[in-house]
Amino acid sequence: MTSRMEALFDIRTVMMSVGLMLVAASVGMATAARMMPRFASLPLWTLVFLLQGCGMLLSSLRGAIATLLAILLSNLLMGAGQVLMPFALARDLAQPCPVRRLGLATLAGALLYGYAYWITPWTELRTGAVSILGTAAFLLCAQMVRAHLRKPASPGVAWGMLFPLLIIGLIHLVGLTLSGWHVLHNPPAPEAYPGAAVLTSGPARMPLLLVGALCIVALAFSVILHVALRLNLELQHQATHDALTGLSNRIGFEQAATRLLAAHQRQQKPCALLFMDLDHFKQINDQHGHAAGDHVLGSFAALLRRELRQDDLVARFGGEEFCVFLPETTPAQAGQIAQRLCDAALQLQPVWQQVPIRLSISVGLALPGEHHRTLHSLLVAADHALYAAKDAGRNRVVLAA
């Protein structure tokens, strides 16, 4: 089986092809890193695939350049790329990097490799040393991606990162097992030339190399796709959320509230809509400046997050207006929540330049019914109730007719 595969796939050609693809992927990531500096993982991914690609190219060129130099540098480059990979993935997934475990594996692999390179030159022992680092790096990365998959907002492309990482880690583990078995059952073999470490072909190594080469390319493209999807999610978030408060904006609120209202009407569950406005907000801007107004808006948004339930849909509707959709809420509960928000706003008094700013809100409360079946009609009713609250003296809740 191995001899047939070697006849079809020359090992140098495989390594050179994969190396060129990884270098090309690193060039694309470097370009993306310059265009999107907010993605802090891209420079590290650029280094990871550049080092891996250059390492494979040097391995494929052994004989064309000094063999000792080619093999030593290729192992150093690929090892450095593997060490950097968990750090890049940790930045990409916003997770802590397992530095201690990675450091122990790197130290063990480096010591064993140095011993097998200069003290007792032995291909199998060096292959085992390289496999220790590869097993640790790729399986630790697979563990990090697996933990990321538990998050509800995890994109599906993370599965495309998990499988190559897991497969390459297992390939390194198989290589470590084969090398360990050979070391335990055979004496050190004389080397045809110094540094013939990773590319030694033997039973099962050629198919493992081919599968690993395909997986490392698949990983590179999965990372690119993952970054693209993250950018798309970020743009979607910017389109549906308010930049100042972090709450949903009008577009995001109307999209989500329409779905929630339809679901509650189908299931005949109670719900309510609150339309709120900060009283005399123009005076705050005039007296303290627009920066103070922004501070007040942010403080009130934080109050809403604290006082409302996790399932309540909260939005900055525009200017100093805020909207809340209360799912599974009876009319009595909705009135209590609205009054609690009024009381909490009075007690808030955000401080700007050591000056507390008094704050109050007016609230219009609308309930779905025979005359309010759509979100638009609910918003209109709540808006009319809000202006009725302002006309009645502000700092109060008015129920829409």
C-alpha cells in the first residue's frame, strides 16, 4: 500500500505543494490583518501558517540545499508555528491559552530533539520529539475549539476548525506511538546523512503524511472562513445595535419584537410594550454638554440591563427614547415593572465632572389586544401614552387606551 502511494505521490512534491498553499494563505491573512487591525488574531495566524509553510518548503528542498540546514531549519520553523497556534486560537476565540501544558510539551520535545540530533543521532527519536510537540499543540487547540462550541453564538465553521485540529493531533499521536515502539524495540540505526528526521518514509507514514497535509490546508481555509464569518457577524451587530449604549437599535428591536409578538399571539401568552423617554434631556445637553448627555444615556442603559430580565428585549429607539418588549408579562406585572423603572431612574443621578445629574423618565405602556395586533400599532399606542405622561407632568406611567 505504501509503495503504491509513494509511486503516485512523491513525498517532496506533496510537501512543496502544501508549503506553497500555506504560504499563500499566510499572505492572504497578512493582507486581511492590515485591512482589519481590530482582529488581533490575524497577525499570529499569519505567522503560524508562514512558519509551517516555509518549514514544509525547506523539507521538500533537502538535497537541493544543505541537508543538515534544511532539516534543522524546517523542524524549527514548523515547531515555532505549532507553538504559536494555540496563542492565535486563544485570541480568535477569546479564551485563555493553556500556556503551562504547552510549555511543558515544548520543553520536553526540544530537549529530546536536541539529544537525538547532537548526542545520539537517531531519526526515530527525533521523529518522536517532533510528534510530542505536534500532539500537544494540535490537541490543545482542538480542546479549545470544542469548549468554544458550547457557546450559543458559536459559528458553525468552528466545526471546520475542530476536525482538522483533531485529526492532525491524532496523526502526531500515532507517529509518536510508532516512533516510541521502534525506539523501545530497536537499537539506534545509523543515519544515511545527518538530520533525516521527519521525512523518513515507512509503513503507514506516507498515508499519514498525506492526510495530515490535507488537514493543515483545510485548517488554514477554515481559519480564513472563521474570520470572514466573524466580520459578517460584527457588521450585522453594528447594523442592529446602538454604538453608544450597546442596546438594540430601532431596526434590531423591530425585527426581534415582531417575531416575539407573533409567537406570543400564537401561543396566547401575555406580553407588553414600554416606550420611555428621558425627561428634559435637552436641558442636560445644554447645561452640561453633549458628552454629559452621552454619559447619562449610557448610565440609563446600564440601569435597564440591571432592572430588567434577561429575556426582556431592550432598545434605544432613537435620541433619548428607549423601548422594552416584555415577554410573558401580565398587565399588572408590566405596570409594576414600568413604575419600578421610574423609581430607579429617580435614584440613579449619574455623576458628571463631580456633579450629580437628576433624572426622571416618562413611560407609555401598551398591551396587545383587539385594536393592537401588530407591533406598529403597539408602538403608536405606546407613543401616544408616552406623550400623555409628559402632558400630565412627566415622571409617571400612562397606560395606552
